[in-house]
Amino acid sequence: MVSPPNTPSSSPDVPTPSRRAAGGRTAGGPTVVRSVLREPWLSWQFIKNDPWGGLYPGVVFALAVAVRHHQPAGRLAVTAVTATVYFWLYLYTFCLTNQLAGLREDRLNKPFRPLVRKSVTARGALTRTAVAFVLFPLVGWAAGVWQWALLWQAMTLLHNLGGSRYWIVKNAVIGCGVLPMLGAAWQMTAPLTPGAWRWMLTLAVVVFLLISVQDLRDLRGDAATGRRTFPLAFGEVFSRRFLCAGFALLPLVTHFLLVRAATPAAWCAEAVAAALCWTTARRVLDRRGPAYDHGTYRLFEYWYTAVLATAFVAL
């Protein structure tokens, strides 16, 4: 938590005789309660720009696997809660370390983040990082997926402690990050199967190839800080054309390697995913500024969640 500044004994956080309530209770209790209740809100401030990439997809896939394995309603509710807590911490540990290491870039690219706005101090963020890095594998152990949690922590540190400065490391970590996400989501319900690995590896390659769409919005800040993202390494024009081609062909990958079903529900799910792909392909060629490019990247995140939702009818 954020450490309060040094204050005299009349501070609201220090009980005095004048503040003692009946029965010897003090105002310290409500203060502690407020601090505890503030933590979920503050953690949301760290992750609120990324839940479509790191929180919602994992929960959706975990529920899809559970439904397809015919979990009873009570067990399904437990899976939903477990997946939500697990993937909240999955994203929170990443965002904490990412924002601590990237404060300089965030001042240029993302001034709304908590450390830039001084909603929390760097020391407070470090404390939360330590706590989250302990809680995350513990939740993973309780869910039977602690190996995936430890793997994601190692990948998080590789990415955020310097690796993200080079496009190949950045894209590889985010792409390979699909494995601990979907592997954990699946293993919360059942052992991994060849079908599970097909989903995991296909999407890992897709994300590796196309995640550079997120870098189009941050060109100014990345160039100013010496970060070599894909668009800066290969040029913006080539990058936009490459990404356009990738998104245009992506519905074929979805159909032949993932969904592979011919039911009306599967066709409808694929149609939604294809519409998101082709809209992204069209938009990625436009050069209308960072806000527009951020919206384009958001469509890619929506596609990722939507294609995982097709697992409800395709597994």
C-alpha cells in the first residue's frame, strides 16, 4: 500500500482520545477497511487498459472448456470465480512491472496510468508487485496450474526488465504468453489434449505475428526512448501492409485450424470473428493518429476474446 507521509499525532490515521468511539473502538478500523477496499479499485487502474488482452480471454476460455466438459452448475461457478481471480493476477503482475519499468514511455504514450498520475508511488507499486508475485502462484497452486503461473512470471520479467526494447523479444514473449494463459485455463478443468495444444500453438503464432499492431499507436514515445518495435525496425509503411495482409487472411486460420466445425452456431461465431479481422485489416492501413491506432489494436483484442468464445461451440 501507499505509505502515508509522516504526520503529527493528530493525523486521522493515529487514534487520539478525542476520536475514541464508545467501547474503546477507534477510527483506525474504518481507515483500514477503506485501505483494503481501495486495493481492487487501484489494481483496476493498473489493468483497465488491457483486460481484453489479459483478463477476459482467459476467463472466457476457462468457462468454454468447463462447459464443453459438462461441469455441473456449482462447479462451473467455482471455475468462474477461480479463473477471474487467477487471470486478474495474471494481468496485474504484468502491468505492475511493465508500468514500473516503463514510466518514462508512459509519460509520453499513456499519461492516464496510475504512476504517471501519482495515484500511487513507485514504492507503493513495488510493494504491490511483491505481494502479487507471491499471491499469483499460490492461486495457481490452489487451481492446479502453478507451473503455468511460474512460467508467466518468468516471461513477465523477461519482457518488462529490458526485453521489450527489442521487437523480437517483445513479440515472442507476448505470443508465447498465450501458452500459460490458455494452458492454465484448460487445466483448471481437464488435462491438456492434442486439441488444446492446437488452440494454444495456433494462437501463439498468430499473436506473435500480429501483436505489432499495438506498437503503431506508440511510435512517438517508443522512438524517443530508443525502443525498437517492429514498425520502427521495418518501417511504418511495410508494417501496416504486413499487418493488413495478416488480418485479411486470419479468418482462414480460424476456420481451418481452430473452429473446424460446420454447425450454424459455429458459422455465426466465425462470422463475428471474421468481421473483426477484416475491419482491423482495413483500419490498419489508415494513418489517423495514435487514438485511431489504439482503436484498431482494441479490435484485435476483441477478436482474440471472440475467437476464444467460439470454443463454446467448437471444442
